[in-house]
Amino acid sequence: MQFFKPRKIRKMIENFSVYFSLSIISFVMTFSVYWLIITALTPRENLYVFPPKIFPLNASLKSFSIVFTKYPVIMWLFNSFLVSIATSTIAVIVASFAGYSLSRYKIPGRNVVQILILFTQMVPATLMVIPIYLIFMVLGLLDSRLGLVAAYSTLSLPFCVLMLTAFFESIPQELEEAALIDGCTRIQALFKIVLPLSLPGIVATTFFSFVIGWDQFLLPSVLMSTRSKWPITVGLHAFYGQYDAYYDEIAATGFVSIFPVLVIFLLLQKYLVEGMTAGSIKG
């Protein structure tokens, strides 16, 4: 009769609720990607059949062929990679020093600084488009990949600082104190002790910063006018005609755009899990 104790029943109900909710969320997210692939493989004349088909009718790779031959998708992907990699590199390097300072130095107003950094994440991007456009127009950075890197780095830097501050705080300061006693400087302790131990957190932060740059649409659509310099997110908009939208080509390009990020996520999954869990544990 131990099995029917109220505490165990409550625990079973809680576990069931958690796993059931996670299953529903996983199904919705997975089905979205599945439906994207199905739409890309379905010929255009079969897209509007009712009821919708779970499996594609007369599946074809024609939409992928059109996408790669009619549009500069490879160039758009290259632009996204270039800008996102540069963004994540700059943001993580700057955030490493800022996060280390906030986690180790008990400077006056430290909590206020963290609150202000957090507050910047609450400002909608739409409010910053016009100021950024005017500033870039004066600096001559409009229609420039360098301008996109500067804008993206500014947007992702607060997030990276908050993430890395939490990771650095999870590392015991005694390790650095021992290194300082052995003759290391603060910079040497950072590079020889803190950063190697924070590698999972740095990888996780770099990945999320990369995704922030990869997913941007509003800023590049306003700042970039040359078709060959568009990132893939803006390139997707080219498939919308004046009177119609080519949903099969949109789905094919959408799948192509998420595929590299999905591959990177699968390759870095171990570090991402370690990094997210490490950042939640205080040393």
C-alpha cells in the first residue's frame, strides 16, 4: 500500500504533467519543421488541396532547384554566416571581459549596471531602427556588412554579458586566488583558469549570439539595399510577389536557412547542455 501514499501520487501527477507538456511542445516544434519540408517537396499545384495531406503528393525537389538557380541563395547564406560569425566573435570577446569584471570586482553600482543591461533587453528593436539608420547614414555604414556586424553586436552584447557573468560566478574564486599566489596576473588568471573552465558556457553564449545575428530581419531589411548583400532572412522576402506568394519556394529556402543552424546545434549539443546547466549553479 506504500504505492498509494498521497506524496507519491502527487509526485507521479507532477511528473506526468511535466513530461506531457514537454511532449506537446516537442511535437508542435517538430511538426512545424516537418510541415516546412512537406511544403517544400509538394508541387505548387498541389499546395492548396483540401483537406491538407500529411504526406506530399508527387513529391519533387523542383522548388529546391528553382531556389538555387533563380535566386542567389548561396550568397545570402554566405552573408548570414559572415555577419553572424563576426557578431558572435566580437560580442563574446567584449562580454568576456565585461562579465569577468562584473563577477569578480565588487564595484559600487554593480547591481545597477546589471539591471541597466537587463533593461536594454526589454527595448523593442523597432524603437532602435530609426536611430541606428540615422547614425549609420552619418557614418557611411548603410548597405554595409560592417554596419550589420556593428548593429548585431550591439543587440547581442547585453545578452552575452548577462550569460557570461552567470558562468563566471559559478567558478570558485579560490582557483584564481591560488593562481595569483603562484604569480599570475588577473589577465593570466582569466585566460588560464576562468576561460578554460567556462568553455561550455562560452560555446553556449557564442551559439546563442550567432542565432541572434542569423535570425535578424528588421534591421537588415532597413539597412541593406543591395540584393547581393542581403542575409538569408531578407532574401526570403524576395519570394513574395505583388499578387502571390510562392510558398513552395519559401518553404525550400526556409529549410535551407535553418539547416546550417540545426547542424551546428547538433554538433555543439553537449557543450550547450553543459553550458546552460553550469550557468545556473553558483560556485
